[in-house]
Amino acid sequence: MGRASERRTVLRIDLESGAANGRTAVRRPDNLAAEEPLEIRVGPAGPGRRAPLAVTMRTPGDDLDLAIGFLLTEGVIRSTDDVRTAQLCAGTDTPNTYNVVDVVLADDVPAPATDPSRNFYTTSSCGVCGKASIDAIRTRSQYDVATDPVTVPARTLADLPDRLRAAQRGFDRTGGLHAAGLFTSDGELVVLREDVGRHNAVDKVIGWAVRERRLPLAGHLLLVSGRASFELTQKAWMAGIPLLAAVSAPSTLAAELATEAGMTLVGFLRGATMNVYAGDTRIKL
């Protein structure tokens, strides 16, 4: 498995301090967030090779959580019992990189369709790039989050971005990683994951919850460091999370899906201000 960050020599240009020290440009080492492909192979047990289902560009680390979370949020599995084994293995073209996760499904779980026209290829910025149609991107959750009675004080929400940021060790090194944090309704951080891809960070959190047998995540909230897109809202719904908050803007589809699912959607969560786009009865003033 690769490293989460790598050192690289860069030319640092500083036009403001150059006059003071006589140098406007110096070469120095810098940390970059790693981005490598991860192939997820899925199929039944047996000697045959599992079929490739998805390739995602991710930051190495917590790869099993990423794969399991992806399969859950895409509706391939419903719980950890649907997976017999999941393991990292070396790719045939690039041995020793361990950029492949091989997932063996339980006997009663049907293998997903692997039609090349509908295979998933996701970049670090897009979680649904490989879907073949609009219908294919909407997967309904098995959990009724609309009936979740959880409420969260607005003041608790306002404090969460600072708590998320304080726990982002990868971001401190590289400045180039998104974060997703699962919190209790009273603001306790349960788990945090980082990745170059927003959707990957969320899948890593949800995959951890699947493997820990914590689903559904009723009474919890998910905070993401970027914007709230359709795919992140859908992933939260698939895990039974009633409240999704983001430090940046939501999209129209995110707001529509949150309303349809009975979720609470909060955007522009910055300092003492926030916008509630759906489910405002869960926010206590």
C-alpha cells in the first residue's frame, strides 16, 4: 500500500518577504497528498477471479473501509454479513503496490452487474462519473431516516468544523485532503477519515461503520469539509444518517434528495452562521 503523502522539492516564491531577505524564491521540500488508483473487484467465492467493478482515485489508507463503504452506498451489500472476505492484493500490472481490493460476497448475495458501460470510474472530485444514466445514480436506502427523532443544538453544530479541522492530521501535512467526520448529536467525534476525494472520505467513514456493525447510524450526523453534493447526500442516506452538514454549499439535487429522504441538510457551516436547506426541525435554537 502506498503512502498517504509524499515529499517533493518545490520552488517556493514569496514576493512579499523577498525584499527583507534578498531572496524571492527558494527550493525546499513540501508534502503532497498521495493520489493512487484503487480497483475494487467483487464476486462470489471460488477459484475464479472476481470481476472489476470500480476504479477510484484515492489517498492510500483505510482501503478496506473504502471498498466496503462504496459497496454499501451503491446498494451492492446491505451489511457486513454480505461480505465473506475483503483483502488487499497486488495488481497484476504493478505488483507490490496493493492497489486492488478483492471482495468475496456471501453465498446469498448476488454479484453486481459488470457491464462495461455501467462500470464505475470515479475521479477524486466526482463520485458518480461512471454511472450510465440518471436512473442509475439514484439508489434507495433501506433505512427510514425521516422517523429519526434526533435533534442537534445549533451551537453544537457551529463548533464542529473546528473539531473536524483539529483532527485532520493529513491536511496539516499536505493542505490537500478532504475530511468526513461522524459525530454524535452532542458533538462527540466518533471517527474521521481523510482523502483527496470527498466521496472517498465519506465511504471510508461508512465502511468503518459497516465493519463495526454500527448501521444504521441513527442519531448521528456527518460533517464534510467541502460542499454537499448529491452523491454525498445519498451516501449518508444509505447509511441511515439523519443529518448531513457541510462547510460549503449544497447542490440543488442534494437539497431535493435530503427533502425526499427526510434528512436534515446544513450548508455554509462557518463560525456562528449556517443555512439549513432541509429538515430544519432537527436544529434546536
